[in-house]
Amino acid sequence: MADLNQSYHVHIYPDMGITLKRFYIDDPDELGTVEYWKKAIDELYAKMPFPNLWKDLKLELWHMDHPDLLNAAIVQLDDFNLKKDGAQVAAGLHYGNERIALALFSDEWRARWKPDPENHGTPAQKDIDYARSVLSHEVGHWYAREADLFELSSKSYIQKTTRGLFIELYNGDDRYDEDNHIEKFAEAYRATLGSKEVVGTLGNGNLYEPSASFFTLMKQIYWLNRNLRNKNISNFQLKGNYSQWLETSGLWFLPTKTWYALTRNWEKFKWVDGKWKSI
């Protein structure tokens, strides 16, 4: 058995700046190898290839019998509180600023809920596969935070508009309360931008095929909210595989109004002399 005072392994994927920290008991690879997790991470990154978006993400994998788990920050959350009977229900969590934690357990461990490093089990491959399938949902929570999508105090036109359009257009899952848009967004991210093993499906196994406009919205939310939140824009519209908006600039007494468009691949265009011009 490994030294339980130092039983974690840290790996940084240098091309993305993502940190993988595995809290193991016997061997780090009992939670899946570095290459195994890199496959899903690479697929997620390829769909949103913004280095600044990913560079500080920290992914934690916890063996459910790890002795440190009982005192880890994540156990204080309502749906993953190992000190409260019946509160261990989450398979993954987005918490803090840039952390995602995935717990590897079987149904038997979930029922037992109290870490036991002396009589620990070893995750089966199906447990590891299930944990990786949860990753896309948890990245969805993190993506929404990075896009400031649910920053309700914001007065930004684009943030309020993209949030409103998400609520209006998403129709994929009735497992959550009608106003639980945070969980619905995570499921929408899984189904539209998730890794190959889960994309096109919801957490309940149902298939989900987004409309063209909704898929465009999911691809663009981060870019739009990060780049347009401080600009004077109006008339934002989704047009299938692209979006467009009217931007006002210049002095208040001599304003300039210009139409812009953005494709799903974040190519920006400007309306000039009756046609779209790439910029």
C-alpha cells in the first residue's frame, strides 16, 4: 500500500495548462492513466480551443476510500457531504474557482459512504469509465462560470441576452426543476460540446439533437460574453450557423452603427457596402 500521507499524483498537461491530480490508495493508475484522461480532455479542448479558457483548470480524481476525502473542501457541499447521512449523491462536482472533482465509486461504495482506507476497494474499469463520462457535465458548469453566464447582477446586454436565449431554446431535459438552469446548462454542454463518448446524449441516456441556432449559441457563449460585455450593442440575433449584432460606437452626438457577424468557428465579419467582409 502507498504512503497514505502522500498518496496523490499530480500531472500537468503542458499544451493546455490543465492539472490532473489523482488521490489514490495503491497506485495512481487505479483511477485511470494520464493518457486515458487526456483523451477526453483533448476532445473537449478541440471544440473550444481557447488557451486562456483552459489554462487554470484543475481536475481532481478521488478514490472514495482515500483518507483525506473526509476533510477535503468538497465534502462540505450539500450533495457531497460525507459527514451527513444520505448526502453523498454527486458523482462529480465543480467547486471553488477552477476545480472539478470526480469521485470514483461503485454503487456499493456510494451506499457505504464513509471512507475506509484499510478495507478499500479498487475501482473497476466501468467505474473509471463512468467518472470520465461525468467530466463533460462538470466542465459545462465550469464553462458557464468562465462565460459569466449566470452572473445575475450583470447589466451587460450580451450576458443577459445569451442567458435568456439559452433558457428559451433549451428543451432537452425535464429531470430538473423548471428554473434550475445551471444544471440544464451543464447537460446542454455535455450533449453539444462534450467528449466523443457522451456528445449527443444527456445524463439520463436520452439522445439530444440541438437546433442549428442552439448549437451556435453554445459554441459562442464564451466568446460573446467575454468580448462584447463592455460594448454598446443591440439587436443580437441567431441565424442558424452564425450570429449577428448591431454595435454603436463613436461620440454620443455622432454615433456610428455597424453590423457584425460571428461564425461557429469564431470568424468575425463586418457589414460593409452591402456585404459581409471578413475582419
